[in-house]
Amino acid sequence: QNHQPGVESQMNPRPFFDDPEYRGAGKLKDKVTLITGGDSGIGRAVAVAFAKEGADVVIAYRDEEADAVETVQHVERYGRRAQHLAFDVSNKAECDRVVRQAIAQFGKVDILVNNAARQHPQPSILDITPEQLQMTFATNVFGYFYMIQAALPHMKPGACIINTASITAYRGHETLIDYAATKGAIVSLTRSLALSLAKQGIRVNAVAPGPVWTPLIPASFAADEVAKFGTDTPMGRAGQPAELAPAYVFLASANSSYMTGQVLHVNGGEIVNG
Ligand code: NAD
């Protein structure tokens, strides 16, 4: 899944999780994972990386069934079980239903990856309609809350939650003001929930991606912005989804057993504060 137009392979090294020969080290053996937005982009890369490490994967998604089916096939290629479930993360009843279906099939949820999100650039804050504001927060913030509220009663000590945040929570973004605000909320949610669940042995962390080539990018930005996407990072390029996946594997595995409430920045070298 390389969404970057015209990039030379030497500028774009293949991360080991992307290597079909790489079989993982069983770091997530028999863990049941629920990934929202697991059909495409970063979520798909995480689904495949988790399968390579021995996890079963439930892919909860919205739009393209074909993408979800393809992701399921990737997971099954590594001998793991997968299920795809269409839903709207901004609807609490549908989040409850997805968790119920996951439990019915797999009996537990060990890892919840909250990753589904939307963005809709606007030239000015004055162009953000109440409907857009409502939709962005309902998807990117309420959806994370709904999924956590649905899954948590089924999670046992040792389980974990990983939230996809964004560099925009730290750096801001002049045309994605509502989106960046939702990602700031996700950083705060991660910290507070980590405190509240620490003694129950449930860890909560976040990944803050910088620019990553996914279908979200050409769908959101004009061609001239797409052409220079990621070139202002210290590494001078956007990342590939498979370059994000190792951060999620780390946060989901026992390798990060003493980490909670933290944000891992995977962004081509941007130094961010906070
Ligand atoms: P993507 O478009 O490939 O994936 C997003 C997925 O979210 C979609 O495939 C869809 O299934 C799901 N989704 C959207 N609205 C939904 C809804 N209402 N109900 C259920 N599912 C819904 O994009 P991506 O870039 O892989 O994004 C994944 C995450 O990474 C998002 O949280 C995004 O904000 C974050 N992120 C992306 C970048 C980037 O540059 N691509 C940078 C920072 C953060």
C-alpha cells in the first residue's frame, strides 16, 4: 500500500513489518485486537503487523468493504483469525454492537486500537459549519470514548488501549483546526484514562503520527499540497503506514509494560513539545 506518488525506493526504505517474509516474534500471541479504521492506511498496517506477531484481529471500518476484505486476507495469510465489521464510530449503539460481535466471535478483547478518524480542511475557522464541527468531534473524539466504554468491561488486567493521535495536536494545522483540536483531546483522554486505569493493570498510550501516505491524504488535500506532503519534515518525506506499525506493536506488547499515559511520536524527526 504505497500511496506516495513517484517515490524512489531508496528514499522510501521498506520497513521490516512490510516484508512478507517477516514472521514476527510472537509478541502478541493469541491476543484479540479490535482496530477501528483497520481497513486502510495506518490501521491496515497495524492489523497486518499485529497478525505477524500472533494476534487475531477485528477490523471495524466504515466505507469500503473491499478494503476490509483485503485486510482480512492479509491477516489470514499469517495464520491468524480476522473479522471485518462495518459500523459508524460516531454512533454509540454501533460501537456497542461491534464490541458485542467481537466478543461473540473471539470471547475477549485484549487490545483496542482507536484509529478511525475524519478530516475536512477549511481555509478559515469561519468556514467550519456546525455540522462539520459536530461530525469531526463525533468521529474523532466521541467515537474513541464510545469504543472504550464498550470494550473496557471486557478487558482484563494486561489489556491495553492505543489511541491514534496526530502531530497536529502539538504543532497545529492552519486548515485542519477542528481536526487538530480533536487530536489534542485524544492526547488528554490518553493521559487521564491511563491514570484512571493504571491500578487495574490496563495501559493506555497513544501514537502521534506525522505525515503518512494513506488514502486520507489525496482525499483531503489539493494536488499541489499532496505533491509536497511530508517534504518539510527533517527526513524530507512522508512516512509509509508500515513505518508506523512498529510503534503500535511496541505499545501493545509486554516490551512497554511500564509505560502508560505516553505519546509515541513517529514523524520523520519533528521535535514536539508536551
Ligand atoms: P485512512 O483514511 O486510511 O483511515 C481512516 C479510516 O477511518 C477509514 O478507512 C475508515 O474506515 C475509518 N473511519 C472514518 N470515519 C469513520 C466512521 N465514522 N466510522 C467508522 N470508521 C470510520 O487514514 P489514515 O491516515 O490511515 O488515518 C488513521 C489515523 O491516523 C487517523 O486517526 C488519522 O487522524 C491519523 N493520522 C493520520 C496521519 C496521516 O498523515 N495519514 C497523520 C496523523 C494522524
